[in-house]
Amino acid sequence: MAAGKEIRGKIKSVENTKKITKAMEMVAASKMRKAQDRMRMARPYSEKVRQIAANLSRANPEYQHPFMVTNDKAQVAGMIVVTTDKGLCGGMNTNVLRVVTGQLKDLQAKGQSAEAVAIGNKGLGFLNRIGAKVVSHVTGLGDTPHLDKLIGPVKVLLDAYTEGRVNAVYLCYTRFINTMKQEAVVQQLLPLTTQDLEQGEAGHDWDYIYEPDAQTVIDELLLRYIESQVYQAVAENMASEQSARMVAMKAATDNAGNVINELKLVYNKTRQAGITKELSEIVAGAAAV
């Protein structure tokens, strides 16, 4: 029964794995609900900032913020790559890194180089492996994103764009659609266009009283708008991570159950074959006597 003992050991091992994946599925489901609530709560803030900035820009057409100026002479593009710190979330990171690779190839075909900001350990490791220039990074964000941790690394690219050394800044992350579907996207963050700011506007203007002045208010608002876009991307990425992990762990749990059933069937067949062999030997011995 050496084979039967080995099969019992395999069944026990798979059962232990099934317990772990089931626990991870339940934890991910709990974190997913919190991440989704956090993501939805962040949307009205960025939307309101965008509306006010659009109204101020229309009211002051003589002033153009550096974020809205196109740097055609620069041959360097900036990329903010948002990934997870941990794995076991299906093909989520693979999909967004595939999109990043395609964007890097497009820039290379245009004769441009890229500078990257990595948010998340998986993206940082990937960018280092392919030899991309990483100007700053942040890892270990945990389950709750904090804007103060994101501002510093992202500001490196924003300052580079303001100085004219970068011609565009792209934001690469996983957009949350629903629990079963997440989409890897590349969004142009800079330069901002009038269409970006006025998207979804009702067409009415407001007359504002500025304190201290219109230029200062626009500068602060557009900076906050860019920061809110990055925060929103990180929040959506975290919601996508927990959803993808929950689905992946549920699939792993179901697969472990199937493997256990197959191993039990093999074990029963092996055990039955052993019993039949012993009975045959007993009968043959009795007949010989």
C-alpha cells in the first residue's frame, strides 16, 4: 500500500492548499468592497476640480498654464506605471505591463525615449528588467492609498514637463469596470487639452471672485486635478487587484476541489485493486491446499 499512502499524502497537501486559497478568497472579497467604496468616493472630488478648472480657464483665456502647453521640441515621454505590490491576482499585472511595453515600442518607433515612475513593486521590477529609466518609485502602499506618498514620485515628471524636458506624460493602470472585468488602459495625463477639462460640461459659466488672483487659483487647481487623477488611478487599480485576486483564488479553490476528487478516485481504485489481489492470493492458496 505504498502507492495508497503516497496518494493520501497528496490529498492532504491539496486540502491544505484549498484551505489557504479559500481564506485568501474571503479576505480579498472583504477588501474588494472597501476598495470599491474608496474608489467611488474619490470620483466626485476629481470631477468637481475638473469642472471648476474648466470654468476658470474659459473665464481667463489670456493665461495658459504650463500643463496645457505642448512641448514639441522634447524627445522624452514620461510614463506613470501603476501595478500591485503583491501577486496572486491572475493576469492583471501582465495585461497592464503588456500595454506599457506596447507604448514603449510606439515611442521608440517615433525616435523618443521614456522616463518612468513606478507605483507598485511588480511594475518596478518589470521596468528594471527591461532596462527602462526609472526616475522615481513608490512601493508598499498597503490596502489604502495615501496621496502624500504619491505626490513626491509623480512630481518628478510634472516638474520635468513644466521645464520642457518631457513632451507628454502617460498614466498606465488597470481600470475597474466590474467584479469580473478589469481593463488595462493608457491615459494621456499631460498636456491637458480644453476638451479634457470641458468633458461633460453643461455649457454654463460661473463668475468667480478670485483670492488671491486667477493665475494662482488656476495653478493650484490644475495641480490638484493631476494629483486627483493619479490617486483615482491607484484607487481603481487597488479595487481591480482585490477583484482579480478574489476571482483567481475562487478558481484555485475550485480546481483544488477537482484535484481532490480525482485523487480520491485514484486512491479508491488502487485500494480496491490491492484488496482484489489479496483475495485472489488467498483463494489460490486455498485451492492449492
